[in-house]
Amino acid sequence: MTAASLHGETAEDLPLVGRLRVYEELLEIFRTVRKGKVGAVVLSGPSGSGKTAVLEYFLEHCRTGARGVRVLSAMGDEWEAQFPLAGYSQLMLTSPLRSAKDYDGGPSLPAFAALTPAQVVNYASTLSTHLEGLQSHGSVVVAVDDVHKLDVESLRILTFVMRRLHGKRILFLLTFNPDDAFRVPTGALDFLTGHQVATIPLDPLTPRQVQDLARRMLGVDLSATAAHGLVRHTGGLAQPIVELLHELPAETWQSWFPSLPPTSRVRARVQSALAAASPDLVAVAEAASVLGNAAGMAEVSRVSGVGAVMDALDEGHRAGLLGLAVDQARSAVVFPEPGTAEAIYERMVPSRRIALHRVAAEAVQAEGERLGHRVAATPGADEPLAEELEEFARRQARVGAWQDASTALFSASRLSLDIRSRNDRLLRAVDALVGSGNIAQAQMWTAAVDALPPSPLRSSVLGYLSTASGQNDSAQTQLEMAWRTSNPQHDPSAAAQVAQRFVLHGVASWDGPMITTWAERAMELTQPGSPAHIESEAIYGLGLYAQGRVSEAEASYHRAFEHAAENAQKQRVQMGAGWLALRLDNVETALVNFESAAPTEYRGGSMRISLWAEAWLARTHLVLGNWDAAAATVARASVRLETSRMPLIRPLLYWTAAELWSMRGDWERARYYVSQAAVQPGTYRAMQVPASLARARFHEARADYEGALAVLQPLTELDPWTEHRVSFWPWQDTYVNALVMTDQLDAADSFLTAFERVPREREIPSDMARIAWARGRLVAAQGDPDTAREHFEAALGHLRGLNRPYLRARVSFAFGQSMRRAGKRRLASTVLRAARDLYDSLGAATYVERCDRELKATGLDVGNVPDPADPVLTAVSNHHLQLTAQERAVAELVAGGATNKEAARALFLAEKTVQYHLTRLYRKMGIRSRSELAAAFRAKD
């Protein structure tokens, strides 16, 4: 039974977006119950997570879509919980017999009064007898929404019955909020959370589910930024998400937004709670809403003027309005429900807010927070404060804390007295915003920046934004304009900033001379330690490597680390050094650098740099064989990537994801990441190459070598490796393999020979391994297996001592497949088993399966005795036939729907050889077509 089968709907039509898995699990349990087994299920999740929606949808099915199902239902309520048997009476009155008095021997419902244990047992016996009677005529569902709010007596009766009923067609379905577990008596709580009850948690909605929800409910196409913003604001709870989607105008979701308002429900709840609150609680709540993340106990006390803050917190806790979060670092006043702080803040009159912000400016310690409160307390222009903010932004920029610098400069712009200062500060605020990596917010200011008078700074900012947005041509035009109109002699720091933007443009283009030329200009125009100097120095080594100057590149990073202070600027150097280390096979060093460069929370670093580091960190985990860590890094980084809306980094991150899930055989997820990595023509080389590799790896994993070749062919011109230019991305061996597997041996030989002859300052082991296995693959296809073996063994020798399980598995698979084709079955079997073990350790199910197929084709791992589990042998066993190993492998593929060409590619055979094996198969089995072969397989399934 599936959700789609209930009402004649497809799964996509169901209103339970994001909850379909929960619903399907419920249905599966109910199917078991209908066969004669009592089931008890708790839908667990915080308030607003959608528990009631799932319950109601399921009960609607029971009432209208399923035969012979009887439903008893009740709903917990805080007010009714004070009356004994309030929940019990709801169950009995919703029974098909309508009233408790209709049951033989059952007690009538008493006036509400405390019950003795004997009375509880008596009522439990009545309910149990009644349920047994109902289930004799069909299945029964006992549903209780918000079981934690049920009166104690009803809860005890319910758990008493659930413990004792067995072998009946009864499903107990309860919804439960873990945050309210304190309301439930200990014995009942132990039962509801124990092994006898199946707990189905309702996880927070993901951004993709929120996008789906908005599209189906309201026809609104949420941007990824808006979806992530909604999830962050609501904690992924379904109820407030739906409320905000309904209440706010559709245009809200089409752009970046700094915050979201409270919903009408939250406003009403806050208004009601504050109306009944003491003056101290109101004051504490208002102070906490003004202080935000800085709402420590001492700060709240000073801003609110309340000495006994804990008493107010206790009252706020009972009202569900406030809470106290305590960890090892600090304690803070918090609001349990999303939107509560905003609702409290907006209900204050403006003069009250300003007064509280002025006090908060004296209460908080951090300079940025003090300035922020002073800004909030200053509605008009204030040039002295604007100058303070500008100086603060300058200091933050020197240590690479671009988000703080941006916030201060936007505030300084608003407080400026003259328009020239206002425009200059606005431009630098947007520039710092791009530096922080918040491209989504920066793009909101594009129209405002465009409207400002032309200037070098304006062109520099637009060029910087275009680079981060992946707009190659626009960036080139704007940066050239900025440099032409700048004056290095008059304003060297402004000119250096333009030069540093060209450095970023160069690395995105993977243009070594551009990187080094502009980095040298930027460093000549600035002092060591300035932002433009450090950021240029952090990338300079990559420009040297891109020109094949490996030793100079390494030396440049030694110098850069000596110059970098222990602040956010060091993040840039670590990220650049990690790139170089990864490419030079110092992968463990790269791992350390990327892990150090990724965090931004504690030192105010750039999200842009952090995302670059995380994208390369995921790649590093893949290379080292830490594939679960790679998947986790992609999942973590993708949230911030989609929120920041930074296209420049998307292909790099999703290339790793597409390759990983292709290798693991999760084709739906792999296709998704291939699509996310896709770029338009004309974008940067640093985007186009990984986007192409994502598609190529997907095709290669499916043995679609024509598809892989079509994707890789353009890279021979887009990303060449020459005497004076080194490619950063390792695609050349994959390209040769695709040429060989599509029988284009001359083209493969020509490309590989030229590639082998390129002068290299230093031999990188992984590069040499790729060259050697590509040559081995080609030589084997040319009919020289002995020489091919030497190349393959050389490739594995280059990897000796390196922890590179993925590359070693690739080499071993190609080695074994080539030897199997050459008839060297014993060698092939040994090497293929090594490849299989490596792929299995990585979870690469796609290639584990292909290794198994190749091992079967050797004939050594099957033996001469028919395996009853082998579908091919089973299919022909009635004919008492013995197939060769290759005949079995061909039969398995063709019966599964593969064409002759596809079977040939998968088994590294000539297409004519596949046809030859099929002809022999048909004659042995007495059949005449591939459809009859497939039918023979199906008949034995």
C-alpha cells in the first residue's frame, strides 16, 4: 500500500510535501495491523512540525478510503487536562457506538473528579473490551493528537490498554512534542518512548522541500536563497513556513531579505502573553529582543532595569515566551518560537526602542555591537558616528572581516551628511559585501551602484561583483574601465584594489600570467599586511604553478605564511596553499589547510574564501577515499552556497557530488548534482571545466563513453596543458580512456603522445600514474598486453606509498579489464579483485557491480559447477548447457536491455565480438532473438 494508491493520486499530488516518507511508513505499519497485530506509533516533533497534518490526512484515508476501519479520536488540551477523563470521554464519544452508555457492563462517565487506581483500571477494562469488540468487525484506529496535553487519568487508561492488547487489529496513533515531555507522568513517558512503541520523527523541512511546498500550494517559485532564509528563520517547521508563505506578498521571495517578520499567529500569541505578563517580564522580553544574540543575563538585567531577571525568566518559561540557553561558553536569554523576538520588538513604540538601544550600547562589550546599537538609536544623520563606523570598517577590512566592514559602511552611508561621502561609503559597503561572499545581498544593490556617477571605484565594485557572479565578459569590461580611470600615483591603494580584482579574475580564468602580473602590481602599490597585498600574495603562487613554475610557487606560499597574521587574512593563504598542495600530491597537507580555511564563525572571515575551501575540501576527501566525509562537506557547504548565491563556486562543489553519487549508483541524486554544476557558455574556465567533468564522470560511470567523450572533447582547447601552461584539473586520462573505449585509437595515441612530451619541472606521482594507465589502456587496445601490463604496473608503482584508494581502484579496474580482454584471466582476476575491494571500501556500488561482471567474465570466479543463483545459468539449465564466461557476461547485459554497443563498452569488447557471442548463445539455447533471451531470464526470476 502506498500513499499514491490511497486516493488515486500520484505522490507529487499529495499535500504532505516533505512528509511523504512519514506517511508511507504509517501506511506500512497499518498494513501489518490489518493482518492482526496491534501497533503503537508516536509521531514525534516540535510544535509546528506538521504532526497534526499527517495525522488528519491519515485519518481521512481511514474514514473514506479504506473499508472496515473504525476510528476513535481525541485531542489533548491544556485547559481540559485539569479534568479527569476529559480525553477518555472524547475517545468514547467519537466511537461508532456514539456514547459510552451503549457498552454492556461499562461505567457511565462520572462527574469530573479525581479517580482512584481501581477506577482507572475499571475504565481501562471497559475501553479494552470495547476495542476488542470493534476490531472483530474490522480494523480500529485510536488517534490522540497532542498526547502530552491529555489529562493524567486518560493517559494512564490509554497506556494501560496499549500494554495489554495483543493479537488485535488495532493501531494506536499518537502525536507527541518532546519539548513537552515534562507534562507526561514518568511511567507513561517511559512506555511512549520505549521499544514497544514505534517513533517516527518529523524532521525539519529542507530548502528543496520548502521550494516544492511553495510551488504546489501557492504557485510561487522560491529562489534557493529565499528557501534557505525561510528554513533558517523558522527552523524548518512546517507551520510557520506555510503561514509566512500565505501572509507575505509574493515579491518578498524573489530577492535577498535580511530578516522575516513574525506570523499573525505569533503576533497574537505574543500580544496575549505580554498582556498577562508582569512588568518585569515585559521589560526583560523587550531587552532581549533589542540585544539579540548578545542577550546575556548581565546585559539583559542592565538594559531592562530588572534586578531579579531569573524570576522573570521563570515566568516567561511558563508562558512559553522566553527561555535560558546555557552552554560551556555562555548563558543567554532566548526565544523558543521563531518570530517571537521580532513580534516583541515591533510592538514597542519607536521612542522605547531608541532608549533601549542607547542603554544596550553601554551594556555590550564588542565594539561592533556597541556601534550597531548606537546606529539603531540614531534615526537622522550623524557625521561623527559615521566617521567612527568608517574607521571601524577600515580596521575590520585589514583583518579580512568583510561582513563586519560591510555592515558598518552601510550604516555610515545612511548617517552621512553630504551625498559624496554617502555614495563613496555605499560603494565600499557593497564591495565589502562581495568580499564577504554574500553575493545575494550584494546583487540587491546593483541597481543603486549602476545609478551612481562613473568612477574607478564604481567600475571596480561592478567588476568584483561580476567575477564573484561568474560573469566573465562583464568582469573584464568593468575592471579594464576601472584600471584606465584609476591613478596609481595619486591613489595607489585604490589602484591596488583594482589590480587585486584582476588577480581574482585571473584565477577564475586559470590564466597564470594574468594572475602573477596583476598580483605583482597590487603588491608593489601596497604595504605588506594590507588587504589587497595579502589577498594578491595568497593567490600569486597559483599563478606561478599555472605557468609550470612549481618551486617558485611553493616558495611564494612559505613567504605568504610568514606575512599572514593569525586572523581572517590567514584564511586566504591557507586556501591558496591548499590548492597547490592538492595539485602537488601533498593531499594530507591540503586537507589541513582546507579544514583551517573553511570556518568563518570565530574570526569573521569571508564566506567566499570559506566556500572555495569547502569545495576543495570535499574534493580532497574524495581523493583520500573519505567519501562519507566528502558527502557531508557537500551537504554542509551547499546550504551556504545557495544562500550566498555564488555561481563561481557551484560547479566545483557539485562536480565532486555528481562524481561521488554516480560512483555510488544513486542516479537520481547524481543527475541533480550534474544539473546544479551546469554553466552557460562564456563563463569562467574555473566553472566550465568542473561542470564538464561532472557530466563526464556521470557518463563514464554508466559506461556511456560516447557521452563522456562529447563532454571532454572541448576541454582540449579550453584547458590545454602546454610547455608554459599547466592545467589544474586532471581530465586527460579520462579523455584518453573515452577515446580508447570508442575505438578511436589513433586520436588517443596522438593526444597522449603530445601530453607525455610536455616538459615538466617536477614529476607529480598522481600525474605520472594517470599517464601510465592511459598508455596501458591504449597499448592493450592496440593488441600488446605485455607492454600494457608494464604501463599499468608502473601506474600502480607511482601510487605506492600514497593514500589514493580511488585512483588506485580506477587504475586496477582498467588493468584487470584490459588483461581479461587479452585472455590473461588469472592476472585479470587478481587485479580485478583488488579493484573490487577498493571500490567496495569506498561504497562505489556502480564499479563493484562492474568488477563482479568482469570477474564473472574471466571464468575463474564462477568455476565449472553451475551456480544456482546465477541467472544466466539458471535460464539455460533446462538445456543442460555450459556457457563460456564471456557468453554469460554478454547474456546478462543483453537480457537486461543493453544494446550490442552498450554491452561492448561495458565489457571492453569489440561490437563484433558481442554479436559473435550472441549468435552462439542463441544456438545453444534454441532461441532466435534478444527478446526471447530476456523472456528466458524473466521466466526464472
